[in-house]
Amino acid sequence: MTKVVFFRSNGIYYGFEEQGHTGYGDAGDDVLCAALSAMTMLIINTVEVAYASDVEYTIDEGATHIMVRAKAALPEFEEDERKRYAISGLFMSYYYQLNELLEEYYDFLDVDVKDMDYV
């Protein structure tokens, strides 16, 4: 099972952590794992390239652990309100997309939110 925990500060989504194999299919043929990987990389690339903002991320394939955080989603780190809204919206959209996937893949996916300040 893959557990995804989203980080939120004062209602603003700014990152997430993914851990574990989904177990939905064999390695290399797991469509759920491929979907999570594609969505994760879309967020990283969009924050870095489209919004020209820093995104902190680590990907440890051996331990199946991914951490993604973007300070630019939070007002204490980014002045441009539109940029903050867009970046936070990416994380929030991923959260809602994963909750939709839970309807079919509840045995392979767990999604939660952790309210905490950016550390």
C-alpha cells in the first residue's frame, strides 16, 4: 500500500510525502504506481519550470519514499499571491485526485492530511 500524507499550513497545501509500494500490480506493470509517479513529476516540473519556483524533493526508489515541498505556496515565503495560489492549487488538486482514486483502489492507497508549519 502507498500512503500519501499532504502537508497543509493554515489551510494552504504546500507538499506531500509518499511511502510504500501500491502492490496493485507487478513491478514495472503497476498502473497505479505509474499514475502516482506521473502526477508527482508533473507537480515537481510545473512548480520548477512553469512557476519558476524552488521545490524541495527527494526520491528514494529503494525505500519507496518521496517527499515534495514548495515554500512558494506559503505567504511567508512568496509575495506573489497568484503564484502562491497556483502552486498550492497543484498540491490540493493532487489531494482531490487521489481521493477520487481511493474509490477504486482503497486496498492499495491511503491518503491523509497533516496540518503543520513548513519546517
